[in-house]
Amino acid sequence: MDFQFSDDQRALRAGVRELLAGRFGRDRMRAALDAGTGVDRALWRELGEAGFFALRLPEAEGGVGLGLPEAVLLFEEAGRSLLPGPLIATHLAAGPVKGAAQGEAVVAVLDAGQPVAHLGEADALLVLGPGDGRGPQEESATVREAATVREAADPVRSIDPFTPLWRVAGPAEAGEPLPRGGRLRTEGALLAAAEQLGSAARTTEMAVQHAGAREQFGAPIGSFQAVKHLCAGMLVRAELARCAVYAAAVTADPVEIAGAKLLADDAAVRNARDCLQVHGGMGFTWESDVHLHLKRAWLRSGQWLTAAAAEEVLAGNLC
């Protein structure tokens, strides 16, 4: 089998990268950060028009008709650019939730016991039923309106300035069951792993660029062995996660997805930490983007499939 990207896949990734660079480049990202802007509805609609949310819907239903491997490429680019918003939930809800595929609706995810991200801006909620990521469970996800949940929720402080969080008291009421609901948690975990992969790759690039430009003692700091080791370790973690995420996208196996999520979470968090280390004191400042990747990686590692749940999936497969 040939696992190289096809020309169409390369074009898809390049197109999304170009779109995000033009609509959410660093200047606009920092402006949104300073303004405290949440979901940019205009950008959300542009993503819908570009097929971001309807990517895996059948063409007969107005979608693009592609699969998980292509979706992983899109979400990897989203992770690189720190694009905020409940992208994964809206992507998964495209079709069942009116307007989600076109970017007209914002869909957040409600997972029992977890704070809800972007509840204040959501039109609908994807409610995940009890599950541990081990495999499909029939009708284990439902959809309900966000407004009724928002009335009984309280905002809580978030470590990621781009991701407002809300605490929902009590169990979520049942909503309209979704077809293939049992796959949504594992697919969401894979797409979250793809975002983590994109962040890990981006922080590796940032560290290498800074190490080549910053000079100490008359030489670039990248020529020092300690910095070389940090950058090399970052590359190894990112590429190991890449192999796992791409393989899981092809097989869609829950066990492989659990392993990919573990590796991608580790790569995103540790690479951001090492990138901050390479930047030195500058890395701790608000003006640097390094801390934004670290905070998003911390938050994302607890979403869709936690490390403990992923480890249970992998351990259960050994028996």
C-alpha cells in the first residue's frame, strides 16, 4: 500500500494553511487575543464555505465526501495556527445540526464532569454519553440546544485565554440521539490529537527558528549542544506522534486512536515546554506565542479522551 499523500491531499492541506494564514495570521490572532474575542462568526462561516465542517459529509448531503485522513490534515493545520472555537464538535455535528456544515451554527461539546468550552457562544451542544473510548456504543451521543444549558451554567476561569469555560451543574438531560453516536468520542479524540500534532510541529519550528537567530557568546544558541538536544527531542516527539496520528486516521481503530492521543498530548505539552526553554526569559512574556501553545495543549489534553482513559484502553487491549 502507498501511504504517501495524494496530490489532492497536499492541495487540501496547502489550501487550509493559506486560508488560515490569511484570515487568522499572527497579527489577527494577537488582535483577537487582546480584544478577548471568542468565536469569530465571519471566519466560522468562511470555514464552512471552504468545507471544513462538511468535509466528511457525503456529497449527496452537500458535503465534500472525504474521510478521516483528510480531516486529520485540516485539524493539524488548525492546531498550528491556534485557531480557537469548538471546531471538532461542529465538524462532528455537521449534518445532524442545522447550519453546522455551513458554519452558520456553533456546536460545543458537553462531556459529563468536564467544563464546557465556548458555551456562551454555542447554538447547540453535542452531549457525549458515558464512554471510555474503547469502541462504539449505540446512541451514546445526543444533541440539545445550548441556551437551556447556559441558563444553569457558571463561567469559570480558563488557563487558555482563547477558550472560555463554563461549569454545568448536574447531569445533562437527554437530547436527540445521533446516528453513529458511539464513534463520536473516538473520532473527536483523533481530531484533538491532530490539533496537538499541529501545535507540537509548530513549537518545534519556533524553537529552531529562535535558536538560529538568537546569539550568545558570538554564536547562535542553536550551535550549543544543550539547545541542539532540546530541538532534536522536540522533532522526535512530533514525528512519532505524526506516525501514530496518521496511522490511526487510516485504521480508525479505537486502540490506535488512544495511543495516538497519548503521544500527541505528550508531544504538544513537552514541545511547548522545551520551546519555552529555548526562548529563555522571552518565552515567559505575554508578547511571545509560546505560552499560548502550552496553555492550549494543557487544556486539550483533558478533552475527548484523557490520558488515564487512553491508558485504560491500551491496557485493556493487552488482555
